Amino acid sequence: MNIVFEGINGSGKSTLIKEVCKSSKNLIIHDDINTETICSPILQSLFKENPMMHDKQEYDTAIGESLILLTDFNCMMTKNDSQQINIYDRFYFTTLVYQTYILNKYSRVSKRFLKLYEELLKINAVKIDYLIYVDVDIKTSIKRTEFRDKRKLDNESIEFFTQMQKDLKKYCINYCKKNHIRFLILNGTECISDNVYKIKNFIKELNL
């Protein structure tokens, strides 16, 4: 059983996942922070330098970053246990939506290329059974992200997150509707305990 949590930076989804899993021993958390792959050292180096959102870089750098993220996602999928209830802190949706914005911003990529990129991300992806989307307003997202990263976001980053708030939610909901996947939308600014309660009820309804 595979349950995906999605939401933009600072939505609070990671905190909710940890709280939900505290009382459920049969849930396994999968995230890109605690899951090591052959790409992890490369990505850590890239993100340390604040790529794309902060520095003007060439188009081939954006392509390279996208392909590394693609490989990293596929590597993570090979480590999953299909016999357990898996909780995913983000899926390939984030990578696809974020990189689509970056590639379109830094160069004119064809729709065919982006479609191929999406298909490549799907190749090794597990089947999603349910999705929980944690929504949050852009001001809260920026405030939480700045507090977490201990830095002030520049205008380019704010522009990026503002667009992602719209694009990621739209993609996730459309994907679920198209593939007949049940989903739950939570307000990330509500009390954590209240949202945890809603999540547990949602999972309970699924007879998990």
C-alpha cells in the first residue's frame, strides 16, 4: 500500500508524516533526506550552492540537474518494500513540476521533451493508492522556508515558490482524478494535532 504526501516547501507535510507514524509501527517512511542513493553526494553538492533559483546558470546545467534528479528518484524506488504500508514524503510530482518550471524559464524546451521526462520518471515509480496534499498560502511557505534554511529568499525564489503553489497542487489533483486515486487536501496552517486526526481518520476509512 502506497500513500503519498505532497505540498510545496514549508507546507508542513514532513512534520505531519512524523506525527502520524509515531503511533503506527507498520508504516514505513520514504523521503529524499534519509534515503541514500548513488546520486545523493552530487545532489547535496548542488543544493548547497543553491542551484537554479538563486544563480543564473546555463541551460545545460538545468538539464544535468533534471537528469540527476530523475536517476535519484528511480534509485529510491528500488529500495521500497511492496509488502508494507509505504508513506512517501513527496513523489516524482515535485521533481516534474519544479524542473518543468526551471527548464521553461532558462530555455525553451519542447513539450515533447517534457512529456518524455515525465514518462521516464514514471518508469520505476510504484503505484499510488492514496494521496494527501498539504496546502499552504505562499506567505506561510516563504516564512517557514526562510526560518528552516536560515536565509532570506530573493525575488527569484519567491517567484518560483509562488508559481509552484499553483502548479503542484493542480498537477496532483488532476493526476488523482485522471487515475481514480482517492485524495485528501489539508490546510497546512491548521493545528498539527487536528490535521493528524484527519489523516488518521482518512487512513482508518481505507481499512489500513
